[in-house]
Amino acid sequence: MSKSIYIYGFHSIEAQLNSNPEYVLKVFIQSGRNDGRMSKMTSLLSNLKINLLKIDKKELDRLVKGELHQGIIAEVLLPSLPGQEALIDFITNLPRNPLILILDSIQDPRNLGACLRSANAAGVDCVVVNKDGSAPINSVVYKTSAGAINQLKIFQVTNLVRTIKALQGKELWVVGLDGSVKTSIYDVNLSDPIVIVMGTEAKGLRQLIKKTCDYLARIPLIGNVESLNVSVATGIALFECRRQRQSNLK
């Protein structure tokens, strides 16, 4: 069953209106705001025939529990994410060399949003998250993704190992990021149909996920830090995929 969430800030709401305005149930704006950006937004909402309510800042603060909302909040319908069967159908019908990102149990919604932002920037075909153990898609994810979530195809599955095996059955190579191995990601062929798998913030990939991957690779670190934030590591891995693919086209 679909539920609704509150998203906030001009960028998040504009991205939602540009992609799926039919999911916007109503918009709250701060009473007394008449600046140019707000006027442009209210005009857009009027054209789209979306219900607009003016409330005071205190009530806006309450709706988003004190997050920085810029004087505008939208209640948005959150459709159920498609599952493994839809994922396999989607992959089967892709006309190009797939690049897929799997996020295994990312706990922090800000990290999840940042990973989605990197995925969109790198041009991945879709993102897969696990149903149990992953941060839910919420207002913080929307905000942190900076609109990327509205441009991505996201699937939610109950068993990542089973999903990885199904993708391998479609002739995709699965590469897990693991800081404890010796193989550098720069030495792995990422030009073929590829699935990149990123693990949770604290412990990385789960053991069964590691065993199911075709390859494990690390991002070489030169300084004295022991690890990277998962969203930073995701960006590096995905753009290395993109770099190798573009190099092969030359």
C-alpha cells in the first residue's frame, strides 16, 4: 500500500514536479513569503492544479522536525518500489551495456541519498536496495539526493543473494567493494555488463554477499585514513566504470 511523506526545499520539490507531479498531494508554503522564487513556484503549482496551503513557519518546522525547509514543504505519495521480477524484466529489455548499483543495507538515509546522487551522476541504469536492513526512502533521502531520486529506476528486493544470482544468470559480472582484498578496482575490467555492490557503513559487505560476487576489489587509499564514506566510495567506483567504458569507445 502506498504511503505519503513530506519532502522539503525548492530543489527537491521542483525535481518532483518536473518528473512526477501526479504524486504531489499538496504543498505548504510559509505565510508572508512573496519573493520571486516563491512566486514562480506558486504559479507552477496553480498551473498544475496542485492544492496549496499557506501556514506559519512554526508549523512548517513541526512537519519536518526542524529540518531546513526554505519555507516550502510538499506531501508526496510514495509508490511501492518494484521487486526482483520487475528488475529482471527491466534488465532484459535494456538496449545497452548495463551498469547497475546494488546497495547492501545502507543504514543512514543521508548516505543512501548521496549514493543515489552519485548513481544518477554516473548514469547507472538502475539501483537495487534490500527491503530489510536498508534505510527507508524518506524526506532526508529525497533532500540529500538533490533531485536524483526522481530520475532513477530503483528496485527493492527481499533477498540480495538471490537477486545477484539472477543478474549473473543474465550475463552480468558482479563486483563487490571490499577494503580487505588486494585487487584494485582500477585493475578490474568494468567495461562489460557490470553490477557494483556496496556494503553497509559499519561492516561493509556481508559474508554471503562477498561469496556470491564474481570479483571483490578495493579502492586504493594513499593517506592515513582506513576507509571512505560509502557514498564517496560509490562515486569513485561508478565513475571508474564510466571512465573505462568511455576509454574503450575511443
